[in-house]
Amino acid sequence: MADNSTLVSETGRSLLADSSVLDSKIIETSKENVFRATILDVEAEEMPQIETRVALVQEAGKRDELLKALEEIKTPYIKTDTIEELGDSDSPEFETIFVVPDFQAPIFSNLCKADCRVIGPPVVLHCAQRGEPLPFSSRPLYCASMLNLVLCFTGFRKKDELVKLVTLVHHMGGIIRRDFSSKVTHLVANSTHGDKFRIAVSLGIPIVKAEWIYKAWEKRNEIDFCAADDDFRNQFKVPPFQDCMLSFLGFSDDEKANMEEMTEMQGGHYLPVGDERCTHLVVEESTVKDLPFEPLKKLYVVKQEWFWGSIQMDARAGESMYLFEKSESPDFKKSVSLLSLNTPNSNRKRRRLKETLAQLTRETDVSPFPPRKRPSAEHSLSIGSLLDISNTPESSTANGETPQSCARPSKNSTPLPLKQSARWQVAKELYQTESNYVDILTTIIQLFQVPLEKEGQLGGPILAQEEIKTIFGSIPDILDVHTKIKEDLEDLMINWTESKSIGDIILKYSKDLLKTYPPFVNFFEMSKETITRCEKQKPRFHAFLKINQAKPECGRQSLAELLIRPVQRLPSVALLLNDIKKHTAEENPDKITLERAIESLKEVMTHINEDKRKTEAQRQFFDVVYEVDGCPANLLSSHRSLVQRLETVALGDDICDRGEQVTLFLFNDCLEIARKRHKVIGVFKSPHGHTRPPASLKHVVLMPLSQIKKVLDIRETEDCQKAFALVVRPPTELNNKLLSFQMTTEDPRKEDWLKMLCRHVANTICKADAENLIYVVDPDSVEVNTKDMDSTLSRASRAIKKTSKKVTRAFSFSKTPKRALHRALMSHSATEGRSPSSSNQSYIGSRLTSTSSLAGVPSPSLVSLPSIFERRSHTLSRSTTHLI
């Protein structure tokens, strides 16, 4: 079989010539022959057809899969070791196709010199798999992994290396173009300079290294392999900063460290400012007004947008569009980003935008752009309660709500009388903030969502569709509603009279607000988490955010800071409506309408809060499923909700070993008991690539609350603190079990926890007297104490006990669990008529001394509850004669 060494064809044709020229000549020749044959067939006799046969050379004739494949495509074949054995190879009756398994063997060179058709075994298997005839190829064809691919090369100086690469491409079915054109599917680049590279970047053509061809040749025997597969090809793409040495000027230490890290991730290197080896100096144009040194001619001095734009496009952007100029230079204002959304009329639009902003500035004192927040500000944002509108800052006056992404001259541009009523002033503020809010939503959609959803992005999609939907949610629907509200308010302000109703506008769209806001507000935290995760994991998305954040439309705010605005908007509107109501006369009909409008907004916010609580409860529910390994599938139910989580330590050794850390998950109708895992499993990955922490708990038992018969509140003593127990009776057991635990956290308090547990038990069994389920007992009555739980001896005994269990299992032939033996013994004693108490005591006495005795503490995995409550009945707060 052929090895991985490269091959050079020995035919007389030049391999560097454009292969498409040769292919076209073959097609034209065949067409001429067909035409001539058609004319001759009019009077001549029918010429005999040439039969195609396959010659399996040497080892190829011994492969059964090749013989079977040729039979499937109904192609005759012969086996031969040398060409000389095939005496009629030049016979006009046959067209022989040679199948050679090794394109480095001497027989391959001889066949090429004889201008024979040569193919590799993968071609035969490929055609048989698809039911196609063997292809006609004027060159040796080993496999079809590059079939229909058109390649162009750039940056290669060594002719021998280029000849090897071209030969391999031809052997895999690819086509070579000398000049770059729209038909080229891949550019193989050895340098990031040159016109071919620039054109490929602009057209979005994949740019790969030469290693892509070599690695594809190594996979030549894989029938289903395709070199154009994205996952395979992306391993060999040319990084944006290949052959680049970058320096950074004017950035903070954190920003500089981040950009240096991104440089190395994208195939480049960074140097200190002033190093002569530097090829690019990236400048923060907002802080640097002049360079501290005279740059060399070969040095590109570019703005930071070039850096982030290259990462976003996944290819090195052209430097000419991002050159740094002094702020005094008029050319500085004429630089246009390749990634911006501006049209060729952007200068005229910018001029109109400035005029509009200046007009709004004269009409109102509201700042068109909010102040820049600290980078940590987005982490301190929280939704809070939307009903608490008194604590909500009015963004229109405190923060401003204006990136004017789509600002246009207002209809209300005619001069109004200088003196207006207070009601008009507040109404105007409502309209202005609504207009600013609509502009913010438009900015989010046009500057962020639309480019991310655009098809045919350079370098492929930046985010998956699921991630885009999670981030933006119902923002387009919210924009539609508020655009209508803004238009109605604008008409009201133009035709203003004191009798005009503002409340009717809000009431008109209250149902739309109720429909559009809850889906966004409830999943806002998930939206922020998705932004943070994608920004860390996807450099192109990080670069995309950096580019847009620097644009004036965003007011230098991040996407997360802009997305908080819908959460804040409804409370702000409610505050403004309250102010309008204060300045509305009692006899004005709008007074009552405003009250109704405010109530409708409160109903919307109440609904949002209720949905938010339900959503958070569902998220907590699924967190339990992911955290507990082996969690039963029937735990998931639409009517079930998580009530409380409690961290405890087991005081008995029935369901868990004494001293094990146990977590209790109280649901409204069941109790999930899980212990801490001794070995942590791998990280969970969802189908969308999301990662979750490994499961830290192991499922023990899922207990319906109806199985809990009594809840024991164990009195606090010096030897027993924060302990409680549950008297349970599983349906498969004859007797009650005592499960005892010690709380390890201060919150919730033991009293509150027990009351909460009893309330849900009572609800499950349809009883109103929940308090009657609680019994107060002394520790001695249930043989429970917590004095030694944190001692060294106790920890050592638990370790010895676990070791002894492993040794016992290792040398056991029956592998019968202790609990199975226990149940068998209990059932046997019941059939003999003995009491469970006596059988239990005899069983315990027959056991070997357990490791818990090392600590001097009895380990009551099973306790005879009737005798305990008979002996200690005076310690109970009520009669216990009928506990069992």
C-alpha cells in the first residue's frame, strides 16, 4: 500500500498549468468526435462498441471488497501482476482501466508513461456505494475526497513544493486554477499578503494551509471522507494574524492583556511598542492623539476596529480602511468601517443624525446618550421586584435612554408656546422617553440581532440560532408595541389639549404588553448568562460586541446594558403616569382613565413576577435533576415544585452510612434523598454545546410524603443538637423505619423546617392538622446523639467501615446486599410467628461488631419503635400509644 510521501507525475504535461484548460479541450474533442460519428453513421455500418474492463493490478486483485464492488456496478475485471501479462492492453476492442493500490509503485510510473487510465481502490468503492459507473479522468485518480473542489494557490515560492501539492490535489479529484475567480472554492495560502488573499476574504472563500492537502491525502482510503467538511477544514484555516507582529498603544492594562491573549489565539504574536519587528501598531483612537515615535514605512498603524474586525471575519482585514490618523486631519472623519451597516449615503445620514440630535438637545435637557458605566456595572444589575416602582430610577433623567440609532426629525418640531401646564410637561417627558426607548430597541435589533442572523457571514455564523433566540427573545415584539405607543403619543402631543386622554393609549395596548414582556423579563438572566458564556467561548462574538460597543449608536454601552432597558421600562412608565395624574384636574375625565392605566400596568408587572417565580422554580427543578446522579425520571412532573433544600448528616445507617453528608430536597408531594458522591463523573454537555458542572450527589431514594407517618423533633441537649427524625413506612416493608438526621446549616431554622415539612405532608394526605404530625422526643428515646459526628475517631471509623464493605464485596461470592439479607431475615421471622422486635434484636446481636462501635456509639439502623415509645412515653408532648 502507498505511504504518505508525495508524488510527482512523470507525464509530459506541466502540472502547474490550469487544469481546467485541459478539461475543456477533452470535452470539446469528445463533442467533435460525437458530431463526426453522427454524420458517418448515416451511411456507414454500425461501428462496434468499445467495452470497458478493469485490470486489478497486484494486491488489488486479492481484495474481496473490490471484486464485489465491480460486480455491483456490472463491470468486467481481470487480475494481473504486470502489464506484460495483459497482452491485449492496446486492443481497440477494450478500454482498460487499471486499479493500482500503490501510487508510488514502479508499475504506477510505467502506466503513467504509457498514458493509461489509472484509478485507486477508493474510487471503485465510492462508485459502487453510489451505484455510479467508473469516472473518466485523464489523470491518475486515487480517491474522490476532493471531487468538485476548485483550488487556487498563493504565496508559495518553492516550485517543488507546489508541484507536490498540485499532484496530490489531482489524485484526489480536485481542479487547479492559476488565476483566482468566482469558481474557486478554496484558497491554499502560504502568506496573508497579495491580491488573491484579499479577494478571497472579501468573497468569504475558505482560506486554508497546505497542511490541509497533506492531511486529506492521509485519509485517502476513507470512502466517506470529504476534504471540504467544515469540521475537518477548520482545523487548517489560516488564522487572521498569521505572520503578524502586533503592538498595542493607549489601552488599559486589562484591555491590553485581553488583546494580547486574543492575538496569540488567532495565530499572531505581540511585541512591546517601538519594537522594529512589529508589523502592526493597534491604537486606541479615543485616547491617543499622536504617536510617541515616528513609525517605519513598513509598519501599519491601525485603529482597534481593524483588530476586532479581523477576528470577527476570521480573516485579516485590509489595513487601508482602518489606518490611524490624527484627530485634526480631515481624513480622520472620512474613514468608514467595512463592518458597519452604513450605506453609500452614510455621510448624508450622519449629517441628518447630527442635526436631529442638535434639535432634540435644544428642545429638551434630556441627554441623548447615557453616561458610560463601569465594566462591573452589568454584573450588579438585577431585576428585583417590578411591583416596587417607587425604587425604580427614572432612566430618562438619571441615565438617559438615547442611543439615537434611527432618529428622525419629530413631527413636533414646530415652536410651541413657552408657558405650558405641568401636565403637558410630564406628558412631553413621557413621549420623549418613549421615543428614546424605541430608538434603543431599534439599535439592539439593527446593530446586533440582524447582523447575527444574516446569512452568508464571512467566516460562517457567529452564533447558533438557538443562542440568538435566547439572547434577544421577544425584543422585536416589544419594539412593535412601543412603536405604536410612540406614534399615538406623538399625535397627542401635536394636537395637544388638556382634555386629551393619555390613559387611553396605555389601556389600548395593555394586552399587548402583557403578551410580550413576560417572555423576555423571565429569561433575562439566562440571556445575560448566554452573552457572558458566548463572549468567553467564541472570540468572533467577543470581537463583534467590541466593534458595535464603540459605535455612537450604542452610546459606548454593552449589549447586556442595553438589554436591561425593557426590564426597567414599565416601572418608569408607571411613575410618569402617576406624575401626570397628580397634575390632572379632578373634573378631567382622564383622571379616572389614568388610574385604570396604572392598575393595568401593575397587573402586567404582577403577572411578570408570577411568571418569573414559576420560571425560576422550574429552573431550580432542573438543577436538581442535573445535580443528582441517577435521579428518577418520574421526579419531573408539571404539578411538582421544589419547596426547600436542606443539608444534613445521616445519624443512622439504614439508607446511608452514619456520618455521610445527605441532601434533602423537599417537593410539594415527595422527598428526594441524595448523598454526596465519592467519585465525581465527567462534565455534562447539552446538545447545544452548553456545559454543566459534574453531578455532586448520588440518588438514594425518592420518598412520597404519604410514607412519612410521624416527624420527631429531637430535643436539644449537650450531646444532641439540631437533630430530627422521620418515622416512615415504605409500602414494601412490614415495619416502620426511623431515619434520623442532623442539620448542618443555620438557615432554615429547625422549627421552621419541621413545620414546613409537616404542612406539605398534611396536604398530601389531605389532613388539616399538620401540627399533630410533630412529636417532641428525647435523644435517648431514639438512641440518637451528635456528639461524636465531627471527631477524628468517628471519621476514622467511617473510613474503616467503607473499606470493610469494599473488602467484603470483593471476597463475596453471592454478592448479596446487606439490606436484602435484612429483608429476608425479617420475612423469615414473620413467617415463624416471632415479633419484629425480637427478630431485629437477634439479628443485631448476631452481627459482628461494626466499626461504629470504635467510637463507642450504637448504630441503630433499625430501632424497635413500639418499645421506644413505651419506655419514653413521658417525654412525648402527646400520647404515643398508637404510633405504629
